Amino acid sequence: PKAQAVKVRQAPELVGQRVQVSGWVHRLRRQGKALMFVVLRDGTGFLQCLLADRLCQTYDAILLSQEASIRVYGTLARRAWRRRTNSRLLGADRPGSPGGVESVLNVESDVDVLLDNRHLVLRGEHTSKIVKLSCHVMRAFRSHLFDRGYVEVTPPTMVQTQVEGGSTLFSFDYYGEPAYLTQSSQLYLETCLPVVGDCFCVARSYRAEKSRTRRHLSEYTHLEAECPFITYNDLLDRVEDLIVDVSERVLKEAGDLLREVNPKFNAPKKPFRRMNYTDALVWLKENNVLRPDGKNYEFGDDIPEAPERQMTDTINEPILLCRFPAEIKAFYMPRCQEDNRVTESVDVLIPGVGEIVGGSMRIWKHDELMKGYAREGIDPSPYYWYTQQREYGSCPHGGYGLGVERFMTWMFGQEHIRDVCLYPRMTGRCKP
Ligand code: ATP
Ligand code: MG
Ligand code: MG
Ligand code: MG
């Protein structure tokens, strides 16, 4: 009978049947002249194949090498290797690969060698698990937001306005006009509020980061949401809900796979610890974490990555860090009524990574917004479409941006953000 073409993931239901499976040689071992063990990988799983006797003597079998693409024919057996039962093979397509990914690349290879060969490293078991889990995470984020009635929109990524400060802008020539790669889609999302209400987008954001850290990419996936008619407290609740619910969803949908990658992962519990920026200053002082100049961090200082992570790792639970001083936050953040020096802002800090979310309420009065531009020294004219919102039915609103790769670095228990990217873009690296 004609062998049915199947994927490896279907194999358990087809034991005893003759099938054909197409994929790549993940591993290959020859034992004498009459036995070959092949682990075939097809993206849905791994299939152990046994070739015996004459099958090992064919031209194709002799030339077969690691990472060649092949099609195998045989009868599916449970644990074919151990019982040496009736798996028969093989009509290989032309063995096409130079072979030997793992003999060239292994965990001890130099980081740059591994990154240069990312296209091959991706084929490894660990990395392919991460690629699949990333898809589950994206699906969980979208499902979470769709279930709560958010509408997904697609803002442009080639823009002429900045959101998070001029120093990290990538600029380019746009038909003779200066333009930037977007740092954030927030301003565009805000214009969608009167169109669809609660909305979100998943877009790439670009930051020309000056320093190398284990959590900064030059191109990253930015999940941003914007919500009309909410209060600052609603915003804090929504951010917390997002992180807890998405963690639970991924555990439910792909818990087995996630545990293989990060056995220690547990969904965090609500409510998160809530701290103000000023509480963080106190914590740093009490724990003797000092500025590079040897003094204590003071009100108005940006808390850099290292001390921020030291605090988060020591406290060892998610933190909602609230009410940052206006001078270290962006032009669009409103001040708190109870204390005019600080803003209605929040960062979510997570052990091992630090900041994974930045959010705030947005200034919705025109005059106040203009003062923000003046304070930051930004020319408001390219923002005419944004500032005009404040003259046509403005409303209280707020939103947040979450770094998807940072979230995954935490969830998958990885050391460095590059390990959760398909092809990381970082300071000094734009290939492959
Ligand atoms: P950081 O303080 O780490 O530089 P940020 O405060 O500049 O981050 P935001 O402008 O608040 O970042 O952007 C929102 C979110 O986008 C951040 O909380 C983070 O999760 C993510 N993010 C920002 N910059 C990067 C980057 N270079 N690489 C990966 N993710 C990033
Ligand atoms: Mg930054
Ligand atoms: Mg920050
Ligand atoms: Mg931030």
C-alpha cells in the first residue's frame, strides 16, 4: 500500500502503519555496515529511525549526513530502537547539507561564532523549543487582550516623531526627508482611542542603545496598549492582570514545553508589591547601593539597570514601581495630584531582568502637553496630529508598553535577551 505522508507529531496514533515522513537528519549514528540510527526532525517533533542491512548500503544512505533533508518510508513502531523491530527505510532525497552542525557548534563555542551561525543554531533542540514557546506567548498576549475587548491595530514604523528621547533614534533618509525607525507606537495608538476604544498593537520598536546589557536589543517586539477613560489605579490593575493571566495561559497551553525549558517557572500572584520611586531610593540607601560617584541615589536620578536589578533580584518578586519624577520621564506624562513633582507612571520590574513594562497616564489637556514639550526642548510642530487630539474630544487615558523579549527572557529563564530572539539585533550586530 502507498505510505501515507505524516508529520512526526501524528506518529503515536499511527503505530503499526506504513508511513512516509519528511524532515532533516537531526542525529546520525552508524553501527558497522549494516545498521544506521537516524533521528529525523520535522519541526513537529523527533522520530527515531532504524535502517538495517541493504538499506544502509544504498548510495543515499552512505552519503547521508547530519542536517541533510530526507524522506523516510517505514512502519511505525513503538520504541523501534530498543526492540529493533520492523522500521524499514529509506528513500532519501539528495542529501544536501554540508552536515555536522553540532560538531562545529556546541555550547562551548564562542558567543560570536554562535551568533554568526544563528541560522544553524536555531535547528538545535533547545532553540527550537524557544521558538515554539515564543509563538505560544504571542498567542497568549493576543488572546488575553481580545478576550477583554481590545482591538488590534497596525501603526507605522517609519515615522518623523520621537517618543522616548533623541539619543536612541535610528534615523534614515525617507525620499529626501529625515525620518526615524519608531521607538514606540504609543502616540499613534492614542489616536485610535476615539476610533476603536481599548486598543493594542504588536510592532517592532527600534532603539540605538549605546550600552551593551543583557536586556537591550536594537530591534525588539513591543506590545503596547492604550485605554480611554481609565484611572491611574485601573492602569496598574490592567498591567498586573496582563502579566499574571498571560503567564497562566502559557502554562495551560504549553506547560510541558515551558517546563522543559524553565522547570522553575511559576505564574506570579496578584497583587504585586507596589512601591513608589521614592521607596526605591530608600531601599537603595538602606542596602548601601550607591551611584558610580559613591553617593546615594537622590530624587531626580534615573535608577540605572544594575541597581534596579539588584533591588528586584533581592526582593525576588514582581514590583510595580510607581510615581517617577517628571524630569526623568517623557513629555506626555501627567503629574500626580497629591505630589506635583512626580508623575502617574509605572514600571513593572521582574526578577532576573528588571523593567519589562513602562506605562503611564497621558496628559490630555493641550496646554499642559505643550509645557511638556517645552520642558524637554522638543519642537512640537511635527507632532501636530498628536497635539490636535487634545482639541477634538480629548479624554483621560493611559497605556503601557511591554518588551516581549524581556518577558520571554524571564519566563523561559534565560540569561540574556539574545537567547529568545530569532535573529537578535544588538549593538554592533545586524547579521545574519
Ligand atoms: P530601559 O530602562 O531598560 O532602557 P526604557 O525605560 O527605555 O527601558 P520604555 O521606553 O519604557 O523602555 O519601553 C517600554 C518597554 O520596552 C520597556 O519596559 C522594555 O520592556 C522594552 N524595551 C525598551 N527598550 C528595549 C530594548 N532596547 N530592548 C528590548 N526591550 C526594550
Ligand atoms: Mg531605555
Ligand atoms: Mg526604563
Ligand atoms: Mg521605561
